[in-house]
Amino acid sequence: MTIRIGNAPCSWGVEFADDPRNPTWQTVLKQCAEAGYKGIELGPVGFMPEDPSVLGEALAENDLELIGGVVFRPFHDLAQWDNVMDGAVRTCKALKAHGAEHLVLIDSISERRAPTAGRVGEAEQMDASEWAGYRDRIATIARMGAEEFGLTVGMHAHAAGFIDFEPELERLLGEVDENILKICFDTGHHSYAGFDPVAFMQRHIGRISYMHFKDIAPAVKADVIANRTGFYDACGQGIFCNLGDGDVDFPAVRQILVDAGFEGWCTVEQDCDPMLDPDPVGDARKNREYLESIGFS
């Protein structure tokens, strides 16, 4: 069994390709390699060069493999379908060009859900018709990624979107063919939502194709939920702490993966606010060292 540990541009504060606060893509690749990683995600499409020869050369120079990419777009908004499709097609093409495996789908933050991130009992729900359209849009992109591009597609629950809480993710999984849609399981977002990531993994490990390793500072989580703090403000308050410093039981996460014979990449994601002078390369190194200390290679 081989589990490999990668990282992602969001650990450098890169959430949107056109954010002027972003470090350069060259810096992210260089520092990811300096922190001891051999794999990295694409980040938001348009952040890394879309010319395969340019990115391919840079990946090789830094001895990095492209793991996958995320479509973080408003699946919940029918009026934004062209935007969703644009992000999905461009991401699929980039992943295919570099031999990456994982296409991750995330419903981006909705103003209707942002105030109730982490508050399952208060969150607005879609009606039956809206849910059906939403589900079908996700399934359309999943089918395209799996059947047209040969990628492994995983749904990723995310705070403040319409797939945030465990029941919503499980409902979607029950309505979309598992041959085209699996799970990219994010330990931190599951905890943020108020659910037990270890218990979810125990029930669904057979459908988990890819992992995002993220930890949650419990005191910050309690504060931002009580104060209805927005997702990005919560990031600025440090809700995503270094691995091993929060409430996710990573030794138990590792044991479930080992017992299931999981193989492939698990990617560290430590979303941060670039305006708070973070130390991305230092945190990336600490996270890798922590994972090695509990048995990940």
C-alpha cells in the first residue's frame, strides 16, 4: 500500500486565480518542493499556466507531480452554469494534459448559506425542484470528467455551500451513480460542519477516492459558529490550524485508510489569509513532518 502526501495552492492563500494578493505560481511550486512535497494540486484554473509545455517544464524543474484540480464554482446557481462549465472544461483539459487523476467538485459559497456555516439546524434548504437541478448539474460535470476525460471525480463538501453538511453529501451520493461520482473527503470541512470525520470515513471509505487533510482549531470553530462569522473571515481567524493541533483525529484517519488498503494521494490544505502574513512554507513543512510522525510516508 502506498499513500503519498501532496499540497495545494490554497495553503499559500490562493483561492481565486485573479486575486492580486496571490503569490506567483512559480513561488508556490518552488516552496511546495522546498517543504518536501512531491505533488501539488492545480489550484483555481488560470492560476497555473494553461499552456501544458510551460507548466510541464516547471513541474519537472521542481520534481512535482500534478495530483488533481478543483472546480470551485456556483453549482447552486443556474444562471452561472456557463461559468461552472468553463471552469470544469478548462480544469479537465489541464489535468488530462499532465496525467493528473483527481477532479474535485465544490459548490462555492452561497450568500444564502454563508451565515449558517457549521449550523446544520439553521441552514436554508433547497426545495425539491431546485435540488433536482442542482444535483443534475453536478452529475453532468461528473459524467464529463469521468467519461470524456477519464478522471476520477470526487464531490467535496464545503462550508457555506449547499453541500456543506453530512446529510446533504449523503443525499447527493445516493442520487448520483457512484461510477461517475466518488468522494473527495475533507477532514476539516467535515469537522467545521459539526460532524465526525472519522465516523463518516468508517461508513463511506469504499467511495472515498481522494483525501484533503485539513485540521480545525476547536476554540476558533466555536467562536465563528456562535458569531456567524463568514468563511473567509474564519480563515483569517485561523480556523484551519496546523495538522495535529486541532480536533481531527489523524491517527484514526490513517488507520481507516490503511485498513481499507487506500492507495494514492492525500493532499494537505491549510487555507490561510495572505493579508495576515502567514508562513505557508513553514506550515507546509510542519504539516508534512506531523504526518510522517504518525506513520504517513
